[in-house]
Amino acid sequence: FIKYDNLKDVNKLVFVSNRLPFTIVKRKGSFHLQPSAGGLATGLSSFYKAYQAIWVGWSGVAKEKIKGSEREKFEKRLKAENCYPVFLSQSDIENFYHGFCNKTIWPLFHYFPLYTVHSKRLWEAYKRVNEIFCDEVAKVAQEDDIIWIHDYHLMLLPQFLRDRFPEATIAFFLHIPFPSFEIFRLLPWRREILRGLLGADLIGFHTYDYVRHFLESASSLIGCEHSFGHITAENRVIRVDAFPMGIDYQRFARAAKNPKVKQEIQRIRHIVKTRNMVLSVDRLDYTKGIPQRLEAFDLFLEKNPKYKEKITLVLVAVPSRTNVEQYKLLKAELDELVGKINGKHGTIGWIPVWYLYRCLSFTSLVALYNIADVALITPLRDGMNLIAKEFIASKMDDRGVLILSEMAGAAKELGEAIIINPNNKERIVNALKEALEMKEEEQIERNKIMRRRLQRYNVVRWANDFMDRLSYVKKIQQELLVR
Ligand code: G6P
């Protein structure tokens, strides 16, 4: 299970990401630990313990709000999970997390330049918080550890750590798209970001397109020469490569047999009585194309009246970044749109869209994956999208159809799904009809192929490949030094 070929057994693995797998949240006046949402936390949390890794990340709460013995209590609980929380001030959370991360990098890297805020104040906070993370990592890591930094919040950290530990093994993986050069160049601090990333020995992305975009930016903006995915910068060879992230396949495949899940399936079937169920699950985020999806469902019902009272769209939107204006606006838009569609098509006894604005338990989520005839996953832009993979992995009988946006990284691996352009409403309508009317043998044939692929290239294999490539680049660096 654990193998890092060529890396010494004594190397400890240190994960660093903005989110820990658990977030401290305040509910009904007191603090609780809650599993974090989103691809990174759900994807990595299933195996970091098996790697005996420790994890450094933000606690989720402002340091002004949790103090003294209460903070110590949570530090202790998190430490028992091998997690080391970073406490940020309220103003750093505002300017770094809600600010530069989610008002600058997130929209720009997802091709929303009009939503992107360029502010020096937010940039300064980004630098400062990356320095804070550097200090925190330095407290728990040693020079011969392997430091694996994750995602767009910490793109300056590789170089900050390199300055402090010149010989360290540092890797970086970006969980969101790396945009094309024409988009990336819009960022005033584009060179600083590139130089920050180049502090790593290995830089990983989900797809080859993102690798290509990164290499083009590095050569156009800072003149880095590259050949076959190797960059030479400051006398170091750096590897840039694609590693499409997998899921914990067995966890989803096994869940269908779990008595609790079976019970939940019965319960939901008893409530949602229509013949067909279409499922949509995302964090509530403008990159996910949720309004476009709802409009397509509206048009589908208009064009296919025979499906009225026979179909339900279960729309799960997990609350996310609720302090950021664009997310508030989107929430209001969705509330209105769902109301409009239900008012327009609904009848006594039939609600076309079941709208759940909350985080679901694993049991309910897997039960929904199992029942759904169709998963409608239509992001406008998505680094990978693990929901698409989880849906297929959960389908033990291989029935069900995945409709997937070509703008999601996952579309590169799940070519047997019905692939659509999320901006083409008519195409989504046709895809829905095609999915609902697809012969069972064809569903099974398509899903079997995808399931086998997901089973083979699961999250452990993904991490092992990443580690192998990291040890390979360290070896090349050593050989070059000897010469
Ligand atoms: C995406 C990002 C993750 C992030 C997650 C949830 O999947 O790639 O880094 O953790 O969204 O967003 P949040 O802002 O709640 O951490």
C-alpha cells in the first residue's frame, strides 16, 4: 500500500493545504469539528493516514474567536488525527481566503476574468499567509521530509520553503485548472506566482492541457526553457506532469452493500416516487453551471411533457464561501430559479426539483448515487470533478447514465459518458432524453469500462505515481550534481 520507490523509509510525508480534512465550525453557539467539503479534502482524507502523513492546514476559524483552553482542546483532537491547524486572524481570512484566493485566483483560473478582483491589499495578504504557512510547516517538518503542498491557496509556499530548506523534497499539486496563457497573463502578480511554484521539485496538474498551459506561461513570462516536461530553473531540474486524481474506489463500490445505505435507499425511494431520478451534486459555486443546468431541465420538461410527474431532479448544493458576494448572488438566483420551475411545472403531489442546500452524509450521498438514473454534471469549468467518478464507482449494477461537461478535467478519462458543452442548453436537453431512453445493455457496457478504469487508477495509485515521479526527479537532480 505504501511505497515510495527510491525515497528513504525514514522520509516523513507532510501534506500542506489550506483546508484540513476537518474544519472547526460554530454551530448553536459552540465549536465542532466537521469533515471538510470539496474535492481536495474528500479525495485525500481517505488515505493520508495510511501514508502516515501529517497534515498542516487552516483550522477554519479566526484566531480571535477561539482562544485558550478551547483552542488547545481542538488542537489536541486534531493532533490525534495527525492534523496541525494554522490559526489565521479575521483580517487574514478576509483578505487571503475570501480575498486573493476566492476573489482573484479562483475566478481567473476558472475563466471568469470579469469576476476577478485585482487588489494589492489582497495580494499582500496572500504573501503574508503563505509566509505564515511556511513558519508552521517549519515547526513540524525536517529537511529530509517530503513536503507535498496542495492547491491554489499556497502557490508561493514552494519557493518560501526552498529558501529555508534548500535541499528539501518539495512537491506541489494544483487541484483546479491551470488556465491558458492568455488568461493567466491578466494577473498582475503572474511572475511571482510562477516563481513561487518553481520552488518545487515536482509540479502536478490533473490534465496535460493544464501542464501545457503552465509550461507556456513559464516560458513566455519568465523565459524558462523546457523539454519533455522538464524545466531547468536556478540550476535545478523541475518536473511538470499530469496526474489525474482518482477516488477511493472501494469505499464507494462497497458502500452499496452497506445495510445503512440499503435502508437509506428504501427510505428515499419511498419518498421520491417518480419513475426517474436525475441527480445533481456540487458545492454551490458559479463555476458549476447550476443555473444553466436548471434552465436545461426546464426546457426538457417543456419539450417532453410525457415526463411530467414521472421525473425528479434532486439538486444538492453544498454551502460554500458564503461570505463572497458572487456566491451570495448565485444562491439568490438559484432559490428563485428553483421556485420558478417548480411553480411552472409542479402539480399537487409532484415537485419537479428537490432542492437541498446542505452538506449530505456519506450514507445519503451514496444512496442517491445508487438510485439516480442519470447524473447531470455540467460545470462551466472544473479542474477534475470527483462527483462524476463517485457516481460511476457507486453503481454496482452498472445501470445509470452520466452526463458530463467537456469542461471538467474528468471528461478526459470518462469518454464513455454523454459528453456535453454546458453552454449548449439544447444539447443538454437532448442528452437528458438520450440518457433516460438509453437501453440497459448500453448503460452497462459504458459503465463497466469506466468502472474498471476508476478501479485501476484510484487515489492510492495516483499518489503512488506522484511519489514515484518525485523520487525520479530527485534522482536526476543528484546525478546532475555528481556530474
Ligand atoms: C475546491 C478546491 C479545494 C477546496 C474546495 C472547497 O475543491 O480545489 O482546495 O478546499 O474547493 O472549498 P473551500 O473554500 O471550502 O475550501
